[in-house]
Amino acid sequence: MRVSAALFSAGLAADGRPCDVAPGKGQPWCDATKSLDDRVADLVSRIPEKDVVGLFANGASGVPELNIPAYQWWSEALHGVGKSPGVTFSGKTPSATSFPQVITTASSFNTTLFRAIGSAISTEARAFNNQGHAGHGANFLA
């Protein structure tokens, strides 16, 4: 259910958010007054069988019939935002910080360092997103 629930915030389709336009508009899966479980169950029941497998790939293919856009799930930012798909280096975002291997950082047992790295990554992710250089939005995993 978590993967399906993530479709609600998967990003903008070419014609707007899936729940703002047909066929989603007015459908139970877009009704925020319903429980998440009910919404997910309704959404999953509407996904054509041919599209299901494509939703579990690194680059989810989307569901055109429901106006759900393709989405890139791989956005690991443990080293920073620079290696995430869709990140663009130009204009006000010509570079990003690259942090060492996570095992090296973890071996320090320095929780202050962990928080500082996380703060730097989140600041850079927001900066890239604000400039439209973050690919599918500021959705980075760490």
C-alpha cells in the first residue's frame, strides 16, 4: 500500500495534478474525506493490469489512463543531491556538495556530523528544487 499511496504525491502530470483533472477529479481515490486505505484500494482497482508491473521499477512508467505521470524513484542523496537523476547543474545551482561514503560517516559515530550532513543535503535539495533543477521535485532519500 505504501507504493500505491505514494502515487498521490508522485508529482505533476503534463495536464496538472492527477486529482485536479479528469479522470481523477471526482473519483473516490481523490476524495480527501475518505480514509487513505479506501482511497488506495479504489486507486489500485483502477490501474490497468498492463501498467502494474511498470509501477514497481526504478523509473515507474506512470498510468496515462489515470493521468498519473512517470516517476523516477531512485533519488538516493546519502552523498548529496549531485548524483540523483534529473538534477541539473546550471545557473544558480552550478554544483552541489558530495559527501564521503556513508559507511565512513557512520563509523565516526558522530551524531552532530550526521545532522549537519542531513541539514546541508536538505538545504541544497530545496535550492535545486526552487530553481527547477531537482528533476521530479525535492524528493531525495537518505
